[in-house]
Amino acid sequence: MGSDSGYNGWTNWATWNTFNWVSSDEYLDREFRARGDRAREDADTIEDGASDLAQDIEREVSGYGDGYADGAVASGDVDWVELATAYMEG
């Protein structure tokens, strides 16, 4: 996950914060873990699966409005592919 120059092993604070917010929501965490498992099984490569899953996660999380993830998603700095990859590897 991310480089050492990022935030707690993630690319940046927004990605780390969004993952923490999503993973602490029982429904979202369970849903994205299941989708990550399916994406890992169905994709030819982890990159292809993560790209598709990233779009799904972004669409769903963005629907929560401005109060989600302490504004991290609203900043536009979330690395959705990194977040999706974490769910595929998890």
C-alpha cells in the first residue's frame, strides 16, 4: 500500500482516512470485502480487478454526501485503486 513517503503506508491522508472510514462501517466493509474477493477471482490481473472495483467503491462512497470520511473524498485526493487493491488483498 503506497510508498513510505505517504501517510501511514498509504499514498496520502485522504486515501488512508477514507479506507479507515469505509472499513469502520460494518455494511460497507463487508460489502467491499465480498466485492474484492469476487474481483480477485474474476479479474485477469489484480490491476484490472482493482480498477473496476475502484469505480464501484468511489461511486458508492461518494453517494454519502459531504459528511463522509471527514471530507477526504470531497478533496478528490483519494487513490481509489489503492483502496480497492487493499480490499482485494484483504
